[in-house]
Amino acid sequence: MLRTKKLAKPLRDPVTFAKKLLGWTPHEAQEQILRDRAKNLTVAAGRRFGKSECMAVSAIHYAIAHPGSIQFIIAPTYDQAQIIFDTIVRLLSRSPLIQLVDKVVYTPFPKLRFLTGSIIHARSADKPQNLRGHKAHRIILDEAGYIKDEAVTNVIEPMLADYDGDLIKIGTPAGRNHFYDSFIRGLERNEYYSSYQFPSWVNPHISREYIERKKKEYGENSIRFRTEYMAEFIDDQNAVFPWRSIQACIEEDIELLEGRTHAKQRFVFGVDVAKYLDYTVIIGIDIAQEPAKLIYFDRFQRLPWGEIARRIEDIHARFSPQAIVVDSTGAGDPLLEMVQHIARGITITGGTAITQQGNITKVPKTILVERLAAAIDNRKVIFPNIPELINELKYFEYVRTSSGSLKMEAHEGMHDDCVMALALAVFGAFHEPSLPDIDEWPFF
Ligand SMILES: Nc1ncnc2c1ncn2[C@@H]1O[C@H](COP(=O)(O)OP(=O)(O)OP(=O)(O)O)[C@@H](O)[C@H]1O
Ligand SMILES: [Mg+2]
């Protein structure tokens, strides 16, 4: 008989569990997924990454580690659900854990019960009504991108309500739906939301030649290759900053500075001030040469005004910049009061024209963002690979409002503080803030 004591150690770590008890060694990316305990875990991975096998292992580990637990594996079609279920049965049949299996049934739906009371169900999402009435501690959606939004919100998510259960979505991207929304929400990674993106070729068990052939066949930049093998959500029709343009502005080897290092440098800083739970972001660019270069990045949460003002004063002393532009909209107002001897205030409006009121310039958000978009499109500003900045740029969108007009904002669940701080810095590079066009920028 399998002793629970013998199980205690591998149970703590799903990777050890997989190796020791299932004879299955995850590749590095699968290790990351198995060890992530976020309540909402989202994984966008290319075809043949090893998504289904990894989920089979994850489900077994959870079932053994949580006696009495109920799990559902849900795939778009019955066949796909059956494949994972068969993998689970196959992995268990060659493992000492088989002694813990109570029974396996296939009709009306596949279901595996352990002697510990844990149950794993495999279902399809094509008839979501069959799922109503069930509750679960954990649900795994395989090929989540192909499961309809309505099935997820109306039927699948409520199944988790009784136990405040966990939801894992894994799959190859398929448009901008619930899978995409969860993916974005998890980019910041905390205990509630976490997400990953992996191309197919991180799976060492599939043929590299095959992938290379597909790359040639479809074209490296084709929508098909980028979606299926690179796991990108590439429908960027709504993107304010197209991915190609962002990519062209990333320079890995730009070094961030702690202060001025050369007399010729001309620094401009943008400060986007936190409202509610957002972050305050300070970005500095050096505009002495074209393209302008991001040389300072700071992002923080929940600091008192006095402390933020102290940081701005410190920047002023260390960099002696041309300009520091502070967002003084609403919450930013008290901060501007503290730093107005060294900084310029900008109030972001929903209007259409730039106006001046005392020492404050009122700037429509569209102008601020469009100037940044033009700078990025024309590679007038370059930056190192700062994940928070890059992700925010990537998922900053045009959104059509109910009245039909276009707004620009972060995708739901995503912040825009880095984008706005960079936009303020770029805007601050103007001598004359009311100049309308990028061609008239003094430095660019
Ligand atoms: N850790 C591993 N060790 C050995 N082989 C693995 C591992 N992970 C995946 N594989 C193998 O890689 C192949 C793809 O795995 P799997 O079917 O789980 O991928 P998938 O991402 O679900 O693919 P698809 O996109 O077709 O659904 C299979 O042959 C599988 O046996
Ligand atoms: Mg699969």
C-alpha cells in the first residue's frame, strides 16, 4: 500500500511529484506553470507546446494533494476532453498512484474517482447546459480560446462560486475574447491572476525541423505562424501602438542612468501620478540626439505626496533636466503644488484643443497619446526592454464608446501609467507646447 508519509514531500512540489510518482519530467516552461498557484492562471502557448499533458499532470497532482476535491477539465469538444482524460488514465496506470484510484467511468461522461474522495471530470463546452448544476474546486479549460465567452461567464465561472475555486485557462490564442482578457489581467502576476506566453519550440520533445518548415511555409510574420506557433494575440487592429513599431523602438542595451553623465545631455521627465490603486510612474528621456532615449524609469505604488515630491526634487538635482512634466489632473494637483518651482503641470482633458491656464497647460488625452504614437511609429524615441512599459504599450487600445466616438485607453485590467508617463515626457520635449504636428518638434 502506498504510504501517505512517503507522498508528503513530493506533494508539496508538483514538479517533484510529476517526476517521482508519474515518471514524467516537465520541460522548463511546464515547470513554471505547474508551480504557479495563482487562482486564475492563464497560459497562451503555441501548438504542441505540451499544454494538454501538462494539465493532465497538474490535475492528478491537485487531486492527490487535495483529498475530496472536485475538478473539471473542459475542452471545446468531447474528443479533446477525452484526450486529456486518457492521458490522465495512462499516466496513473504506470504509476504507484494507481493504488489510490477507486474507479474510472466513461459514460455518460468520463470521470475518475480516487480513494481519497477526489474526482476528476472531463467535459466538453459545446453543450454548456450539461455543466449547469455542478460545482468545482478547480476547473481547467484546455484550448480555452475556442471556448465561447458565454459558456465561460454564464456556466463555467459560476461553478466555482461555492468553493471560491481556481480557474486555469490554457490554449493557443484565438482572437480577443475571455482568454485574451484573462491573459492581460495576469501579466502582472499576483496570487489571484498570473499569465504566461510560450512559443511551441520551448517543448524540446517536438521536432525543430517541423517548426522551421511551418515558419517557411506560412511566413515568419504571418498571422498564422505568429498565432499558432508563437502564441501571440495578434489581432492588433485596435492597437494604438502597433507591435511592429514598438518592437523597432526596443534597444536591449540602453542603460538607465542615476544622474547626468555628460554636459550635452538634455533630459525631459514625465510623471504620471497614481489615482486610486494605480502606480505613479516617472520616465526620463534624453533628447540630445535622435532618436530620444529612455534613460530613467521608476514605478511605485502608495507613496505619500511628500515622498513623491522628494523623488522629483532629487531627480531635478541629479539630472538638471530641461523640463519635468507632471500630470496635475485631479489627484495630481497637490503634488504639483509641492513641486511647481521645478516642474510644469499638465491637465489631461477629454477635449480637442491645447489651452493654457496660468502655469497649467490643458492637453487632450488624444493629442498626448497621438504624439507618442507618432514618435514610436517614426522611431523618434527608443527604450530598453522594460516589461511593464512594453506590455502597457502593446495593450493600449482604441475603444469605441457607446456614442460612437473613439477613446484611447488601456485594455480592461491593464494599467496605462507607463504609457502616460512616456507620453508626458515626449510632450515635454516641445519648446512651444501648442505646436500641433510632430514635424514641428524642435528636437525630433
Ligand atoms: N514533458 C514532456 N515530456 C515528454 N514529452 C512531452 C512532454 N510534454 C509534452 N510532450 C510531448 O509533446 C507532444 C505535444 O504534447 P501535448 O499534446 O500535450 O501538446 P499540446 O500543446 O496540447 O498540443 P496541441 O496544440 O496539439 O493541443 C506530445 O507528443 C507529448 O507527448
Ligand atoms: Mg492539446
